[in-house]
Amino acid sequence: MSPLKAGDVTPQFSLLDQDGSEIKSSDFSTKRILIYFYPRAMTPGCTVQACGLRDKMDVLKKANVEVLGISTDTPKKLACFADKELLNFTLLSDEHHKVAEKFGVWGRKSFMGKTYDGIHRISFLIDIDGKVEKVFDNFKTDNHHDIVINYLQQNTQCSVLPNQPLA
């Protein structure tokens, strides 16, 4: 299965967050949502990516963007990750990878000579109508936040986003 594309309707879902509370995608119907899929909490690359988003949360909030990180980790592990890294956004547990499959980000991967099934690191910006606005699939963990913010600066008709270098 290939990932959702811009213009596709986003599948509705309900998952547990890092606190064990049920979160529904419909809870965010008045905001854009950045849904980022990542392989595993508390690993080096995933930590860099999460902390980059954490550090730019003020800019994302000004653009009316809510961030949801989704992995196959348990809510308990997500709580440890959020606490350790002081994350200021919601992490969701997709233990049985049903949502990852719906978004087309679950599949064969290769790492260090091993092949296995897992989450591909892809992010989706969802508009307020529930459609995929933009797919981010070409980034490194340390520049993911910059690529998202650059897109928002160029595609948001909102004066609250400064159009200046992201240092």
C-alpha cells in the first residue's frame, strides 16, 4: 500500500495517547493537524525529530497546527518519552499498526542488513476539512521541523508566521 497523497481524505481514527486517554482525529476538526509517524520512541532519530517539533511549537500553534506523533509504542512508553524529552504535543499509540496501515506508512523496511515490517517515517499535514494538504516524506530527523515550517510560511495566509530564517 502506498502512502496517502495530497487531496486524499484522511481516515478517521481513535487511539490512546501517552496518558491512556482516547483521542479521536475528529477532536481536531477546527485545526490543521501535523500527523507524523515515527518508528520508535526514545531512539536517537525519533528523539531528534520530536525535540525539533517541541522547540518550534510556538510557530506551529500560531499557524493553527496541532501535532500528533504516532508510533507502535505502548502508552506507558510514550509517557516516558514525553516526560523525558518534555514534549509539548500529543503522542498516540498505534500498537497494532492499524492507523499506520490506513495511512499507507506500514510496510517492509531494511535496516543494518535486516528486513522487517515497520512504520515508515512520513508526516501528513491535514487541513481543517480532513484532507491531506501536504505529505512530508523527504527529510532528515534533524530538519523535519524546518521543512514543515518552511511549507507553512509559504502556504499560510496568516501574518503571524514570520517569514525569516529559522535559525
